[in-house]
Amino acid sequence: GAGVSQTPSNKVTEKGKYVELRCDPISGHTALYWYRQSLGQGPEFLIYFQGTGAADDSGLPNDRFFAVRPEGSVSTLKIQRTERGDSAVYLCASSLRGQIYNEQFFGPGTRLTVL
Amino acid sequence: SQKIEQNSEALNIQEGKTATLTCNYTNYSPAYLQWYRQDPGRGPVFLLLIRENEKEKRKERLKVTFDTTLKQSLFHITASQPADSATYLCALPSGGSYIPTFGRGTSLIVHP
């Protein structure tokens, strides 16, 4: 199919390690979003890209979190010095133009577990 | 910023009945409100969007209402089926951005 894909589907790491999570959006979608979701909660916004640039990174919890989208397609979310509190499902979504009424298409998520 | 309230208790109903889920928000009326469905282990799937100037929106067995006076949206599934069992999330823009903020979702369980 041509949906949003995310890799890996599961990632287990140790506290203090560095991780990268990848998102491949729907082809032609210029807007890309990262969320994280803890058990029993709704997705929590992290960062929004319009093309290659981060248009809104107000949801990143601290400077250990960083995301890039160098060619305006695939995006990588990078987490340095992971902490146990970073454990969650990290969701990626894309939309056609990122405009107000555009629906978001979500990927299946990456489940991150920090031991 | 907005606080979004969805009932944390699961809604259990019998097959064939109408399920009604509630989404309340606390502050200013948003430009739109969305409803998503999420199955375990999967990402949310968009269902419906209703704009601030719309009172009601329908799609097949789904109906969404938007009452800006009550600061509430209701999501209805008519003739519910066990396959409708999932968590339903509402989302609306918060703060100065059009990016949606999600509620925690309500679990719907339809019994055969």
C-alpha cells in the first residue's frame, strides 16, 4: 500500500543510549507530523514539518529530541541520552499540504522501550 | 490552551444500538474538530471533520454534531457492530496553531 510507514516497529534500548526513528510519509504529502502516545493517552504533538523545514517544534519536550527531514520526504526523529520516561509509541502522520482542514494519515508507530 | 475531555470509562453497548461518544473542550471554539478511530497497536485513522460553522456532519453510519455554546461534540455510530469496537479520539486545534491536539479517547465495546 501507499500509506505512512515507520521503522522500526519496536525498539528496545538502554537508558542513556541514542535512538533514531524513521518515518516514510505518503508520496506527495508536504506536511509531516511527529506525535508520541503513552498508554491510555491520546497522541501528544512533538513537531511539524512543512517541506524540509520544521514549521512548529513547540512540542519537543527538551533538547534531547531532534527531528530532520532533509529532502522533504523521509523524516528521522532522534533522541539522545534516552530516559525511561521516553518510553512510548512514537507516531508519524502526513497530510497533503498541512493546511487547516487537511486530514492526517498516521503510520503504525514505533514502540520505544527504554530499560 | 484547550483542555479536551473525553470519557475515560469504556462505553459498552449491544450490537444494533446507537453509540454516542462525547468530546468537551474548555476554552475558545476551535476552527474545526476531528474524530479518529484507533485500534490496538495501530495509528489513528481519520473519520470525520466538522467545521466551526457546521452543526452536523454525516458519513454512512457516522454522525458528528458540534455545539459551540455547550463546547461539545457528539459522535454517533448508528446500528453499531462488533467491528466498531475501538478507541475513538477527538482532536481540535489548541493555542495559536491549526495543528490538532488529541483527547485521550474513549473505548467503545460493541457486544454481539
